[in-house]
Amino acid sequence: MKPSKYLPKIGTFDGAGFWKKAYAHQRGKLLRLVKVPDDQIKILVNKTYPELPPPLRYEIETSGIKQKDLD
């Protein structure tokens, strides 16, 4: 089956791998890039990646963010 030229390929970001290695300020930067409100960032940075809401994990993984954007 040929890939459809009408469906965009979704690039994924290794959110779980990043989250495991990142410090709180790096996690906060990632959450700001996906437009999470500041009051929620304070709560979410201390959670494990699987504890994040599934829609947020999906947004992180499909947002097109690259590791270099977070350095």
C-alpha cells in the first residue's frame, strides 16, 4: 500500500525518554512549548510521564518539538 500524499506524517518526540532524564526546569520549558498554563506546570513537572494526562502526552509526542528546541 502506498502512503497517501494527503495524510501528513506525524513526527514523534520521545517524551518518556526526555522526561526521565530532564530536570524540572527542562520539563517546564517543554510544557510551556505545548501551551500548558503556568499554574498547571507547577503541578505537572513533579509527576512521572505516565501520570500525565493522555491528551497532554499525545500533544508532546506529536508537537514537532525537537531536542535542540529544549537545550
